[in-house]
Amino acid sequence: MSQARQIRFWLIGFLLFVAVLWVLAGMLLPFVAGLAIAYLLDPLVDRFENWGLPRWLGTTLSLLSFVVVLVTFALLLVPLIQAQTAQLIEVLPGYAAAFRARVEPLIMRFVENLSPEDVERLRGAAGQHAMDVVGWVAKVLRSVLSGGLAFFDVLSVLFITPVVAFYLLRDWDLLVAKVDQWLPRMHASTIREQARQVDDTLAGFLRGQALVCVVLGSFYAVALSSAGLTFGLVIGLLSGFLSFIPYVGSLFGFASAVGLALMQFEDPWRVVVVAAIFLFGQAVEGNVLTPKVVGDKVGLHPVWMIFALLAGGSLFGFVGVLLAVPVAAVIGVLTRFALGQYLQSPYYRGTNAGPPLP
């Protein structure tokens, strides 16, 4: 078979796969969630196997441990988070009015130095950009919510996801071996190498970044609550959760916590303490947690991750958010492989070029 026919065959197969994914996106949530759980827990099941336990027993123990941790988190923290969230929604209009009362004189002082034409032009531009941003954010959120958090989807996640995760975990090694048998023999070694790099990238990012989120969320929640911030628990945990997207969690937490501190505290030093908490957390994340836990060889640039998560949520809803990181890892590995091939090819070096330059 010629190389052109092979490329055409795999391209058609890839397009069919994308089409099926697009058509079935509305029902894939429990299966994608089960696959994600199975992937995250597979090293734990392998460890149980190394200790001499049967695969099915290691799978059962791993899933039970995972469920116990989630239920414990829900029983201990969800009531506190719910109470603080309800209180925050109740007092937010008052905080907004107080913020406006503080900022409006500064804005009026700035506007007095502008001509009427400049004021009108600035107002129109600000309003247009604000509407564009709000509309785009609303579109993404509507796509994520409608695609992943409907009532039926919640029930399917609760009841179908554990079943899918159990069978995938139990048969993980068999599935990997079966897929390996289906690889085209001429390119099997190359595909295995790229798959290994994708696995290293995903393992380093998902498991490492999840641990970073837990550590940061716990630190922010405890530190902000100890500093006396009224809604420190909610802001801290949400900042830790959003830290899965690089820099977003820290920026959100810093802006929201400092803003609430300005509304809540009269003493400036207490506001400085709240700001210092996030500066310290960002320093620890950038210099200790991320290098030690995630590593610097993951190869997923923060901008690429933000783009992948937003694009996945916009195209496929919550399922797209779950698939964004694996797809970004695959594209990153394949792009580096293609670039390496290009640098060794005549397209880069020329038809009569000598050995590659160092």
C-alpha cells in the first residue's frame, strides 16, 4: 500500500471519529468521566497488584477509597461552602454599592479632564467591549452547563460513571494489549513511543496538577479564614480548584479576596495580609509545587492549556472540558514529533544538504 493511501485511510478514520464524537457529545459525559477516573486510579490498582491482590479486588478498593474521599469532602465542606455562598450572594449588592461609592469619585475626577467627545467615545468603546466579553463568557458557560450539567446527565454521572470506571480499571491492561495488537506493524514502535510520551505528559499534568490544586485550595482556605476574611473558605477552595488552569486560580483569588478585604476591613494592614497570602501561595506554587510535583518536562504551555479548555467547553460543553487536557497533550506530542521529522527532512535541510547542523 502506498504512503498516500495510508495517509488517506487514517485521515478518513480520524474525521469519522471526530464526527461520531460530535454527534454523541451529549451522552458521552459518564463514559469520559469514567475513563478519566480509571486513568487516574490505574497506578493505585497496579500497586495493589504488585502487593499480590487480584486485579478486581484492587479495582474495588481503589474505587471505594475514591468514593469515600468524595463523600467525606461533601459531608464536611459542602454545608460550609453552601452557607458562605448564600451569605456572599446576599451581601454582594451592598459590597457593589460600597465599591461604586468609593470608585465613582475617582472616575469623575478623571472624566473632568477629558473633552465631551473623548468621554462619549470612551463610553461607547467600553460598553461595546464589555458586551462582547460578557456575551462570549455567557456563550461558553451556557455551552458547558447545557452540555454537561442537565438533570439526566447528573444522574448518569452518579450511576453510570462508577460502573464504567470499574470495568475500565479491571480490564485496563487487557485493553491496552488489545489496542497494541491493532497497531499497523510498520509503525508500531513509533506509535508506542508517542503514546508513552502522551502518557507521561498526561500523568505529569493531571495527577501533579490535581495535587497542586488540593494543596493550594487547602492553604488559601485555611489562611484566608485565619486572616478573618468572611468568605475565605469559598474563595480559597475555588481559587485552588481554578488553579488547574494555570494562573487563573491565583488571579481570581487575588482579585476577589483583596476586593472583599477592601470592603470588609478598615485597617490597611489586614488587606496587605490577604494580598500577601496569595503572593506567598503563588511563589510556593511557581518555585516548589509545580517544579517538584508537576515537573518541567510536561510540555503543556499555560496559554495552550487555557485555549484548549475554553475551546473544548465552547465546542462540546462539559465533555469538551474533560477531553481538553488529553487532546492538548496528544496534539502537543504529535506536533513535537512532526517538527522533529520536518527538521530532519529535505523540506528543511534542502535536497543536497549535508548532515544536520548542531
